[in-house]
Amino acid sequence: MDRSVNGEYFTLITGASSGIGRALAFECARRHMNLFLVSLPETGLEEVAAEITAQYPVTTRTLTTDLTCPESYLQVYDQARARGIRVNNLINNAGIGYNGYLKEMDPQKVDQMILLNLRATTLITSVFLKELTAYPRSHILNICSMAAFLPVPGKSVYSASKAYTLFFSKSLRAELRHTGVSVTAVCPWGVRTSDAVRERIQNSGVVSRTMAMDPEEVARVSVEAMLRRKSVVIPGRKGRLFFYLGQIVPQGIVLRVMENELRKALHE
Ligand SMILES: NC(=O)c1ccc[n+]([C@@H]2O[C@H](COP(=O)([O-])OP(=O)(O)OC[C@H]3O[C@@H](n4cnc5c(N)ncnc54)[C@H](OP(=O)(O)O)[C@@H]3O)[C@@H](O)[C@H]2O)c1
């Protein structure tokens, strides 16, 4: 639907059909940003786009694709070109966080996490960079996690993937210092995105339960941070407090606390 009041530019959001991505889409629309929403097929992306255009005067475009497929990043880029979608904000949100000890995990699930969290994020950013640097002011927002700072036994690949995304964001930000592109990494603790995640948080330790936030609040903080061109943001006062504690407490203790947090959820 074409009802743009925010010029001809679009904000690309990956994983926009549910969870934090859906909340990010609503938050951007609330700020009159046109949207190019990407998600898996048959997950209600069209309905999300229709709900947004019913509420806000913005233009939405959608693309359903599996971002774990090797060529999907090119598909996203080619579709944007073919449909005249000019992307001045890129939000890499799509990500999977399977729980499990590596020795017990299905290697295909491990591969999916690597393909989506690392490969898709990196390559989508890489193909859109030329366009983003052509504009006087543009933004990249990468949704990381507190797990980027804290090694998490029982979520080793996920926490490593988020540490990658955090370092990718920080170094890319420095690389782009002399351009109009800013890069922001947001590192939330648990976010109550669905009934399953709510239950998982409920079955985690006291730290996870105390830190948990709603997706709308995380989306508000994230988009604000992106537009203010911040480098790294931890949503919520409690989340920030835990981050600082994690920096001063010996790593061995941090590892034990993190392991205890997930123990119950892992042994269900
Ligand atoms: N929830 C948390 O506690 C939490 C905490 C910190 C950070 N994060 C991060 O926040 C981001 C969003 O997480 P979330 O909890 O909102 O997850 P979610 O509810 O599972 O949503 C993930 C989104 O990514 C999409 N997606 C998944 N696999 C995909 C694929 N192969 N191709 C294209 N899209 C795909 C999903 O699309 P479909 O709806 O089509 O499946 C969905 O829109 C992730 O990067 C996650 O690591 C989450």
C-alpha cells in the first residue's frame, strides 16, 4: 500500500513477522518510517503489514524467504532493486537461539543458527552497504543479546553468534566513521516474545526472570538508539546493572551463574 509521508526511503527489517521484529516494525511505523519487511513464508507477514498500514500512514513492502538459504541475501537485495525500494535503515533482527548442550544438539540446528545469526546478518549488511553509504544519513541496527557479553553454557553457539554480531557491529561502525552510516548493536536480556519464550523464561533462574522485558519496550529503546546513532545499548536498568556486575565478577562465577540460569529449562 502506498501512503508514504516519509519520503521515498525504507527501513528493512528481517524477521518481522513475530517477536521483537514485529514490535520493531510497529515502532518504526509509529515514527512514520516506510517498511520493507522480510520473514519466512507462511508466518503471517502480510497480516502484520496490513495491520501496520491500517494504523499508520506508511508504505509497506514484504518479502518472504528463508534467510538460511545460501543465496537469500542476494534475493533480498535484488527484490529491493527491482521494486525500487531505497533502503536507508537496515535492521538485522532475524535470529534463532536454540537451547542445548552442543554434544546433544542436532548439527542441522547448529548450522541454522550459524547461517541465520552470522551469515545472513553479515551478507545482507554487505550487499546494502554501498547504497547505505550513498545517503547523507543512514543506519544499521543489529539485534544482539546480553549473551554477546556473557558465555552461556547450554547456549554456546548462540552466545558465540551474538558475540560475533557485537564485534561485527563495533568494528563496522569504526570502518564507516567517515560516512553517513551509523551502526548500533542492541543487547537485550530475555524478551517475552511468545508463550513458549514466556514459559522458557519462567523456567529459567531468578536473574533471567528479573531481567525479562516486553518486545514493545525493547523495540522502542532499540529504534531510539539507532536514530540517536548510539554504538551499543543494553535495554533496561536491571540489564545494564547485570552487565556491569558481569564485568567485575570473575569469569568462573559468571559461567556458573549462567549455567544455573538455564539448567532447569535444559533438563525439561
Ligand atoms: N526473545 C529473546 O529473549 C531475545 C533476547 C535477546 C535477543 N534476541 C534476539 O532478537 C532477535 C529476534 O528474536 P525473537 O525472540 O523476536 O525471535 P522470534 O520471535 O523467534 O522471531 C524471530 C524472527 O526471525 C524470523 N526468522 C527465523 N528464522 C528465519 C529464517 N530462516 N529466515 C527468515 N526469517 C527467519 C522469524 O520469522 P517467522 O516468524 O517467519 O518464523 C521471526 O520473525 C533474534 O536475533 C534474537 O537472537 C531475542
